[in-house]
Amino acid sequence: MNRSTQQHPLIALSFDNAHYAAPVVRLVPKPQVAAEQAALKHFGFTPTSQHMVGVTHTRAGGFAAWDTAATPQEAIRIAKLVADVAWARTTARVHPRAVLDRFYTVRAQLESQTPHLLPAFFEEGARVLVGLGREDLAKQFFGCARDIEDIHALPIDPARRAAVFREFAAYGVAGAGVLRKEATVVSRRMAPKNAYEYFLGVVLGQAERGVPAYAGAMADVRRLGTQAGLSQAQVDEDFCAAYVSSAAFVRSPGSLIHEIVRVLPARKDPELGCVLRDVVPRRAAVGDYILGLQKTGVWDELVRDSSAWCGWLEMVFAHARRYREFLQSPCMELVDAITAHPELVAGVSFDVTHVGIHAVYREALVAAGAVYEGTPRGAAREETLGNRTVFGDGVVPAPPVLGDAAMDVLHQFFVGPQAFYCDRVALAHRLAEVLAAPQAGGVVVDQVGLYVPLGVGCEKYILTRLASPLLDPDVAEELCVFFSWCVDVGLAGRWCMEKLEDFSPSLARGQAMWVNSCLVLRDREGYVRLTEKGLAEPPEDSGWASLFLPAETFRRGLADILTWHSSRKTDEKPRLGWENVALDEVAQALAMDTAFPPILWRVLFAGVYTEVGSFYSWPEHQRKALKLSNRALGQAEDIHHGCLGSELALVMGAGWHDDYLRTGPQVHQITTMWRELFGTPWIHLDDATFTDIAADVAHTGAAFFSSQPDYQAVEPRYQHTLFDAYLRLWDQVAPGSVPACNLAERIEAFRSYQVADSHIALGSTLDPSRFKASEPAEHSPRAVAEGYLDEVVGYLRTGTPLVGDAHDPKHSAPECVAEAAHTLGISPDAARYFLQLLALAHPGDANIKRWNGWKPAQLNAASQELVAAKLVVQAERKGSGRKVFVPGGWLNKSETGVGLEVWKKPHYLLWDSPAHCPIIPSCPPLVPYPELFRHVWQRYVLGDRPGYGH
């Protein structure tokens, strides 16, 4: 880059003032002379002379000259901010965090009234921090300045904006998110060629400082170059020629290095080659790194020189020891190079025993005559071999092939390291035989140690799990072989199980006792009695005993399932269900007569459910088939375990019958079992409604789904999440209906809720130091006892159902819509949307379209009408999900709130904070929606209107 374009004349300005005997002299870049003179004039200084005294690097018009020149009426307020900057200069070196706190406090004070003063103020603070070497904090300030501009849609001076970005990019403190957004909007402010040259200069200026470009930088530069009429090859050459020689290249994101090495011209480049030979880029993939060496001509030189080759290999292995992912998979270019030149490494010792270095490299070195130091240590002994993992001297099934089955079934038979780490098949077989027939040797064995013996006596449950549509056929085959072995040794198809309420004499957890040819043992959930078929009278065919199948029936079921999976294996697109019924049909039918929504039934019977699944990523084909994320699957699994627990076997096993593979689970039997366990469903949920509450109910056990409302059955630290789930539902049920009355009862039950630190008033200052024995989130249920939700609870019991969505004032407050349209001179649709923006806490575009039944064009038309009428402002506010807002201050998003206009605060229960921190996470209004729309419109009509004076 031409550095001369980065400099300006430095001007000495002289000023007189009646209160000072000597003149005041200020040194400023020439472009800022006018702003500086205007600023000081408002403080009583008269300019007398100016002289050029040198040159200085470009610096954007900053605080306070720029703000004073732009808004002279704010001179007094600006003068106070100058004192804050001066304080920061003296304090930041010792107490940088105090500077952050002071600046953010100023932001909270000014943002609702004079947000236009804040960007330059934060930029000046960033300069102070850069001068002290605190680029990390400076980056926060620079990003904060840009956020304020976006949140309040402040007018942008293009020339000043460009100067600001060039300056702070040269400091290396323009964050990736800020630059990515600038790449998107710069073409709106500049001609295409100017936009390309400007943004390329910003990215390269930051690289000169040693700060790597962000992952998508090359794509953004290409897009701007294309708009400027350049070819991609020309853009790539402009970018790569300057970037790869910068200090930032070796620290770049792996995806950016991948892009660069693939467009580098294949020509000898000694400068770049030396860089790559001596330093492995931190996040580069090994294949990309070697490609870069090959293109620059260094690779051929390395493989001709034994000393250089061995030194380079040791550097690469050292890099892999630090960055484990670098050599965790084979790179055949490197392997082939090692084995093709054995004379270079023969007899040389390398340290390649680290867990991050794949075994193929050790094998290649040994084959080439090299040696490697030491033996694998600790975790380094782990090697993936097929579908098993070797740990020291034992073998366990490795997820996801057999690990889930092992944790879910196998550990219920075997206990202790001798069983779990059983690479000795004979030992496992013998142990199984002993467990299957504890008295076979004529000696009573009372220390069997069965732990949570769900697998024993639960043959129907096992078959149901194996007949899952999304279970991998190869895994199904392996599991069927395993369970056939269980039949062979007498573990399966032999024992009937029942749970006992109590037993005398009492047993310690894990202990067992033989009583009348039955084995009674105590697991973590209580007492269990196992009865061997033929040796004692079996229990009635109900409850747990109903899950038993005789050995031959069980073996026949395994064979049928194996055949079924084999036939599906050849299908190009196997049905998501069974032969004559789809999984979704079964899930919908089950949801109609239980409190589980369809999504939970789909996951349960699809074949992705495992006891340890939440610790792993589910296979992609399962996630795609169900159209669910890992997070959604994890939440579903948490709810299955928390709500059903060990009764999961009862619920799923109830669905098994002889024709299962053709007609799927028996819905009636499953719903009957549900009612025995949880009673008549108090509510029926669809998937969309459940998704909103899934995170809240994931740790509340059966309390949410049970017909008996008892929040005290939930672990105390999760009781508030149950309450939060109920509050997310209050506007989803028809007032006066049975589910609404049930919901009102459940909310009312929290009147007895107790929490520590209850002396802290709801709505007071949110200061974490005040909460000594609780978290702020735990205080949400207090809203019931303190009367904040009385109107909502009353509305649930006696309100009038609406035709349409209550969030849409067309249905809940039509008279307000008509009056607003007439008063403001806008269309009914625009009035409808304006009332929603005035009243609702979450009027994101997606919600508005759903509530109003609008297409995107309808929403856009209403938005543009409100903008043209100057009733709203257009801005970009993170996490809001919309582009228009009522004027005035803005509460930034927090962990519990998505951001909210200050004007709305009186209608919601919030902690006193600069951010949007609702006391109840869903931020429900304190009155029903018809009343809410009437209240906000009345405020507006009476003159209490949104604005920056609020």
C-alpha cells in the first residue's frame, strides 16, 4: 500500500481566551482543522493563526472535535465527556476494567437521549486502550461504537467512517463481525471500485499489524471486486500477493488458508516458501500446508536434503503435539514422502508417540528405517481400531456403533472392571453363565451385584428398540447377534421381573438375597424381584412382568427384526416407519392421548434414543430424517430420562406385539400405560409450542407432564424453570378452557414458593453482588405471591376466547386498530403492526408473520408505511429479528432478554438494568393482550410517545 496516502499535514492552531494570558496551541491533522476550531469556539476560544509543522498518519475526526462540530448544542454535555476521557488516560494503565465500567455506565446514561455522542466517545476510549497495549479491550470499544450506530440508525459520514476503519484496522482492533458487516454495507456508500479498494486496504492494513483476516474475508473481497468489474483471478492475486507475506498469514483461520493455497500460482516464491518451511500455520490442515510448500517450490528442496527434511519433520511433529488435530488423520502426501525417501530418515529418532499423531506416521517412519522415542503414555495409548477402542489392556465397544448399546443394556448385566473391560471373551461368557444361573453349582450366590437390571426380563422393550426405523442395519445385526448370545447363556428369555414397594429384611444398595427360588435385589430405584420361569410361580402378566418373553419367542423376534433391517438396507429410500404405518402417524396418535408432543414420540421410536446420546453428536442421517438439531435431540433425551426414567421400558415395551414390524407400536396399549403412570393428560402440545418450553422442562422430571401439579417434586434449583415453562404457555391456551384452568392452577401453586434473598425487591437494581444465596433467575415465581400475575391468572379462568391470535390486535383489540388508523392517517395493516411494535416484547419479523398470517410482502409494506410516516426508525439491533423500532432508548439483549425499547418498560416485569433483563424469561405482559393494546394506545393518545427524551 502507498503509505503517503495514509498521511496528512500536521497543523498548529493557535487560540486566544480571555481567561488565559498565553495562547492555547493545538496540533491537529489538516482535515480536522475546521472541526477543532468549531469545537473550541463553543468553549470561548478564538482562533488566531495556523501553521503547518509536519505530517501525521491519518486519524479520523474524533472526540470531542467531531461531536462538537456536528452538534454544537451539546457542547456542555460533550465537555463532561471530555473529563471522562481524561480520567481514562490516567486510570487505564492500572485499572483497565474500571475504564470499561465507566464507559458502559456513560452509555447507559446517554443512550436513551443522545446516542449520537457515543460512537466517537467510545472510539476515543479505544485509542486510549490501544496506546496502553490493551487491544483486546480496544476491540470491545470499537465494536461498541459500531453497535450504537446500528442500534439507533445514526447518520453516517462516509469519509469519516472510512477514515475510522482504516485507522482502527491499522491498530488491529477491528473485529471480524464488524468487518464482515462493513463488507456488506460499504457498497451502498461508495462507488464499486472505491468500495473494493477501501475494503481491501482495511483488511490488509490489519494484516500488516499481524492480525489475521477473518474466515470469510476472501469471499467478501471477491464479491466487492466482482462488483467493481474485476475477475476473480485478479482479485485473488491482489489479495494473496499482499496477504501471504504479512505476519498475519501463519495465524489465519484454516478455512482462509485453504482458500489461499488453492489459488496461489504454482511458481517458485522463495520468500513465502521460507515462511512456510520455518513455521506451520497455526490452524492449517496438513494437506493445505503441504500444497503451499509444493506450490512455492520448497517441497522438492526439502526431500533432497536429509538435514532439512529431518528438521522439518520434527517441527511438524512438534506442531502436532501442540495442535492435536493437525496429524490426527492420515495425509498420504506426507506418508508417501516419508516412505519414498527412506535414506533421509534412516536411524533418525522422532517423538511421535503423542495422542495427536496418527499411527500411520509411526508406521511410515518405521518402514523407512527411522525410530521413535518412548512408548505411548496415558491417553496416547488410545487407538481407534474398527468399531472398538483400545484402552491399555482392555476393549470396550466404541460409540456410536456399540457404545450406546453397551451403556444402555450391557452394563445392566455386568458390573465392575472385570466385566466392562472384557477383551477376554471366555471371561465374559463364563460371567454371563454365572449370572444366568447363580445356583447351578449348588451354592447360593448372594453377591450377584446386578445394578439397574432393566435388560433382564424386558425382552419386549429390547425388541421395540431394535425395531426402530432409524437404527443402522449393520448395528442392528451386531446387536441381534449379541442378544442371541444372551439367550444362549440364559440371560434373556429366562427371568421375569417385578418391582417391590418394600422388602424385609432391608438390603443395602447393590445387595441381593434368594427367597423361595427368587432373587431379590436392591438397585438405585428400589427393590426388584427376579423369578426364573419354571422354578417358581411367575408374577402376574402386568407392569414389569408384562415385558417378559420366553427365550424362543424372543429369539424369533430377533430373527424377524434382522430380516426386516436387511430388507430395508437395500431400499434406496427406506420408509420412516414400519411397513403399513409411518412414524409420524404413530407420533401424532400418541400425542392426542398423552401430554408428550409428537416430537418426543418421534425421537423415542425412531431409533436415536440412547442413555449417553447427549454426550455425542447423533449421526447426520438420523438428524436429517427427523429434521432436528443435536441440541433438540439432546433436550428430547433429557426429557425422556427425566420424565420416564426407568419406566421408559414400560412405555416402549407396551407397544410390542407379534405384528409390530408391519403395523408399528400398539398406540392404545402405550397410552393406557401412560395413564397408569401419569394420569389423564392435563394439556396436549403441538411441536411448535413444545419447542418454546423444551429447555425449561428438560430438568423438571415428570412434574410438567403429570396430571398432579406438584412443583415441589422438582429439584429446588429447577423449580423456577417449571414456572417459566407454564408462563410461556399462558397465551397458547383458550381462556376458560380445561387446559387454561389447569394451567391457572399450576401457576397459582407457586404462591407458596420460597427462595433465598427474598428481601430483594422484584424490579430493583440487578446487581449480582446482592444475591448471596440465590440466582436472579430463581426469583421469577415470586411474581405470583406478589400479585403481578393476578390479572393473567384470572383471564385464564374466566376470559373470553378470541377468534384468532391474541398477539394480533385485529382480533384482540380491533377498536384500537381502527382508532390508530384514523388518528395517524395510515392503513389498518400499518396500524395493526404499529400497535404490536408499541406493545409486544418479541415483535420479531418471524413472530409477526405467524401471528398476523402475513406474507413477507405484507410485512414489508406495513414497515415502509410506518417509516414513511416517521412513526418508527429503521436500524439493526442484534438478536431483535426485525429492522424497525419505535423511537427512543434501547435495552440491549441479555442472557434472558432479546432487547427491548425503553418505552415498553412499564408494561413488563424487569430488573433495573441497562440491558433487557426480564424477571420472567419469556417476558409476558402483566395483563391480557386486549388490555395491553388498550393501555399502550391510551398512553400514546395522551401524549406519552416514544422518543429519545424518554
